[in-house]
Amino acid sequence: DFQTTKSATNSSPERIDRDGLKMTCMKKIVRKFMKTIAPYNVKYKLKLYKGSSDIPSVNAGISAAKNSDWVTAIEAFKQAQEQAQVKNLSPKVRSRVRYNTGMCYGLSGQYNKGIAEIKKALRVNHDDAFYQGIRSLRMFKRDETRLKRQQLQHDDTLGRGSRKSRMFDNKANKPK
């Protein structure tokens, strides 16, 4: 009985899909690169002003903020603002409560709202920490914008970008 077997000498290798192989490699490289640079964790030192016995909700807000429970912290600080107003506490105390509210808005991702709250606090009381808070929130907002832009570029590279993201020149981020 005669049997034939395939070997390297009597058959051709399968064709290599070069474009598919190239795209697979690019996707893996870009995915690994993106994991390396984004998302990232930011460590920050949050300065919040302590409350007094006159406004107990400030301490509740600080406690919630320490646990990154921004919604609860914001609600507690808004309540503290009302209490400070009703009790006619000093402008310094009222502005510090408003600053706390603004920082929590900002750290929850509502940067513009946070900056606006801190600016209101500055109208009443000029405190260096307020200016630093605004600078920090602006920096966080800028970093988040950069990360979103990088993600859009990453998605575009992989062919998953939205029509809107492809309307911009990636170098200058200006409409084509």
C-alpha cells in the first residue's frame, strides 16, 4: 500500500495575511502603550477646612470627602452653607464652607462648577488656599481633557473612532 504524506518538500505553506498580522500587532502595541500612560491615578492632598460646633454638617462633609463620596460631601457642604447663612456666621467661615463645596465639585469631575464655587468664596475672603484650589482644579480638568483626547486618538488608530473625532487634525486639534 502506498500512502502519501504532506511534508515541507511537497506542499506550499499557507499565505500569511500581512495586513491582518500588522493590524493585530498594532492593536496590541497601542493597547499596551495606552495602559501604560492612561488611565492613571493622581495622588493629591486635599485641604478642607474643619467645621465648628455651629455647623456639624461640615464634619459630615469632610468624612464623606475622605472616602471620596463626593455626592454626599457636596450635599453636606451645601447644607453647611445654609446653616452658616442662617446662623449669620463670619464671612471667613462661610467662604471656607463654600471652598469645601467647590473642591468636592471639582474632584467629582464637575470642574467648572467647583471653580465657580471657589471664586464665590474668594469674593468674600481672600485665602491663598482658595487660589491653590482653583489652580488644582484647572490642572485636573486639563489633564482629563488630554486623556480624553489621547483616548480618541487611540480609538482612531484602532479604527473605532467616532466621526466627530476624525473631523479634527490630531496635531493641532483644529477642524480640518
